[in-house]
Amino acid sequence: MTIVSDVIKRPTLILEPPSRWQPIDLREIWAFRDLLITLAIRDVKVRYKQTALGVAWVVLQPIVGALIFSFVFGRIAKLPSNGIPYFIFSYAGLTLWTAFSSTLTKSGSALVQGANMVSKVYFPRLILPLSTAFSTLIDFTVSLALLAVMMLVNHVHFTLALLLLPLWLVASQLLALGFGLWTGGMMVRYRDIVYVLPVVVQFLMYASPVAYSASNVPHHYKFIYYLNPLAGLLDAFRWSVFGTGWLGVPTTAYAVIASLVVFIAGAIAFRNMERGLADVI
């Protein structure tokens, strides 16, 4: 007599803890892509909601900053600007710097601002800081368009170096997200970082060639100066925009590689801190 076992095979779901050394689970991010897009659009809408000037703030902030820098560094200190009108020179630096600082600040505070979501429903926490970069890219595009108009009016010629401009933008965003992911995870446990981060960002601006040219830095300090990846990225950005200035291949390569390393390290640190975020937020 043959006994036939009527066993129905069902798929088995195995839950395993994520690897501590895996920076980003791309499949999980892709599965929650609708949430990522929704949060990115929400960030754009909320940012300028109920503001009198609206999107005009995107260009007003760098314009006011460039006016101050051109007066202080151009008129009073009389620093060189590689043959470019100092206002346009400083505005170009502020364009990339604003994109960097905006992403760093917003991604660093994204978890604290989204505390209600983190504590109530599961989703990849990495989506919160990643979604902040979308509004930054929109602001950067608007500022860059105004920069192009300024260059045309002042007869500053465009060059083929513009083709490399997206590389410097991506590298600066990776650098900002890397620091933002680390500070964001730390901010959940230590709220003091909320007050420390703006101060550090302000100091970092003056430690980078935003309002002045890196050629003004004394030669014996340049090795230490270029340990800051933003120095190489800002030099490369201005070189792509104006086609003038010195593009140091070693410093630029270091800046791009350092930005990638910082992003990967920040993502790994964020993933390790992510395990207990909902318990302490």
C-alpha cells in the first residue's frame, strides 16, 4: 500500500539581520521608491510654503552673499579673482557651496524632523536623508541658470570644461550626504549636534575657497588646506564654469575619491546606528 503525502510546498520567508558592512541595500530602496519620491516632492512644497517671496529665496541668498563677499574680499581686501568679475566669481563659489551645505544640514536633521514616521512604521530610514537632496538639485539648477545669464551679460565665455560640471556636483552631494548620514544618526541620540552643526558648517565655509581663490593660500599651508575635499571640488567647479584657474589633478582626484569614501563610511555608520533609532528617537 502506497501512502501519498499531500504536502503543499509554500515559499519560506527567512528574516536575516542586514550586514554591518553593507552601506546601502539598493533593492530595498528601490522597493520603497514611491515613498522616496513622495518625500522629495513634499520637501520642495513645504520649503517655500507660506513665504512671501517663494522660490525667489533660491537666488536671493547667494546674490546677497556674493555682494557681501565682493565688497569685503574684492573691494577692501583686493584679492584676485582670476580675471573674472568678483561678484560672479564669488557667486559661482556660493552656488556649489549652497548645494553642499543645504544637503548636509537637511540630511543631518531629517531623522529628527521625521521622528513620527520613524517610530510608527517601518521603511528604510535611509530614505529620509536621501529625499532631501532632490530640492537641493532644483535650487542648484535655478542658481546655475542665473549664473549663466550673468556670464553672458559680462561676456564671460563658456568652455567644454562645463561637461565635467556634473561630476563636481555629484561628488559634493556625496560628501554632504556622507557627513549628513553620520550626523543624522548621532543627532537622534545627542541633540547637541542640532546646535553644533550650523556652527561647523559656517566655519567650513571660510576654510574653503568659496569667497576667495585657493591661490591666495600660502604655499606651505596648501597641503593641509587641500585635505578639505571641498577645496579641490570648488577649484574644479570654477575651472569648469569659467575655464580659468588652476585645476590640480592630484587634489581634484583626492577630492572625488574622498567624497565617495566619506559617503560609503557615512552610510555604513548610519546602517549600524539605524538598528536602535526607533527606540531612542
